[in-house]
Amino acid sequence: TYQNLNLFSKENIRKILLNILFIWSKENDDISYRQGMNDLLAILIITFYPYYFNLSEDNYSTKTKEEIIKYLNDKDSKGLYNNSINIYLFFHDESEIECDLFYAFDSLMKKGMKNLFNPKLIQKNEKEYKLYEIFSDMYKEEIEEEKTNYISRRCFLLINEKLKKIDEELFQYFKKIDIDCGAFLQKWFRCIFCREFELNQVCGIWDCILCQDFLSETKENNVYSLFFMDCICLAMIIRLRKYILKRDQNDCFSLLFKYPKIDNIKNLIIFAYNIHKFIILKKNGKDIDPKIIINLANSFNEKDDEIILKDNF
């Protein structure tokens, strides 16, 4: 796991990684350990570990627990800003980090990630079968398998429901070349994009996914946990539409399975937010022209286009 990073060459970090995954798998023996869980935990370790970042002695002074709590309780924005490193270190005490990481990882899995590793088959008469549906009236006449698992169902609906609603041309082209979208979508979902982007970009994407999930918890539009992951996936696919529509099955699969580098991740995130807004408005019966999304996809900067062409064609 991330052997190119010095942090993961440390024996204590390897031990933490092993302990947490082992204990979680024992407490969740219906699923146990599955490939990809290590990637999720690794991102949390990087975020939590206090000495991964260069915090020199000049950058902070010792603060007591009482002082830290006072800043938080008083909501003193100036105090919070001036002492942000102290507060960070207070909440990321190395002696407590293994315990904190376990509960953070467990919380992430309970937010919906556990389902994506669950091999259990769900059938049409079960409540969970409709978990990821938004436009459920779109394909009543289509034949589906009676049995499917959570991850396969989510991948199916991403393409056959959401992509179809947003970009009919691209959806029909996928059907025409008979591409197996589940092969790359499962990797995107289970690892929350950490194998597709650079580390700093992944952390930014995770922030957006978790923040959007938090904001939607109190709103009726919250369809299911970590829904914004779907919007990121759709943004990644539709962003490449002008290349996909010109290529055969093998080229399209290679392009999506080994996703091309992105120079400015902010563009992709903004695009995903627009897709999120489009889906919610459509769900609520608003008449929105999908061309808005397609036009946005065609507006990505030329530098990204140069990287895509250089790396893939």
C-alpha cells in the first residue's frame, strides 16, 4: 500500500494498517477483508497522521487542552485560525491515532462503502434492490438479472439510469460497442478514486464527497449515502465523451480503466456539482436541457486535452 511514500515504509504504520483491517474484518465477518479496503484506510492514515506534514517547531507553540477547548467553545475564528496547527495536533495525537483511525474507517464503511464490498446477492423483491434508483420509471420494460449484488446494481444504474438521462448519445454508444462499464466503475467506487488521481487530488475529492453527504443529510433530496461519488463518476465519463465517441470498445475501455491525468481537478469537481444539481432538478420534475451538461464537458481546458492525447492516443 503506497510503498512509494516514506510514511508507509514505517513499521508502526504497517502495523496500524494491519491491525485495523484485521480487527474490522473479524467484527464484520459477513464481508471480511476485501481488496481495496487498504486503499481507503491509507487515505485516512495520511490525513490523520500528525507527522506526515512538515510541522516545524517554529510553526506552533504548546497549548493546553483547556485552551484548545476554549477556542472551540467560544467559536473564536481568529483564535482558531492562529492556532490551527495546535488544534490539528490536539485531535491527531499519535498515541491515540490507531483507535481514532479504526472508528473513522468504520464510520466510512457504515456510510455506504460496506455495501460496495458486500458479496450478498439482492433480488428484485428486496427493499435494498432500489437503493440506488433515482429515475425508477425509465427501464420498466428492460430485462435485468433477477440476482445482483450492491456494487453491480450501482454500476448498472449509473449507466442505464443516470448517464442515459444526462447524455443519451453517449449511453447509446456504450450499448453499441458493448463495453463492460462495471469493470472500471467498481474500481472507482470501491477505492473512492484513489487509484485514478494524484494523492492531493484524491483528498480534495474526498472532502467534496463527504461534505456533500453531510450537507444533504437533513434534506429530502438525499437519495443514499455518498451519492456524490456517482456524480464524480459521471463527470469523469462525460468529460471524455469527445474521445469515447470516436473510439472502439478496446480503446474506450483502456481510456476509462487507466484514467488519464487531470491538470486541474477543480474543473472536474465543479462539473460533478453541476451534474449533481441537474440530477436533483430532474428528479424533482424540472425540465432541464441535458445539452447544458454536454456543453460543460466540451469546455475543459486544452492542457487537459493535450495530456489525454499524449498518454492514450
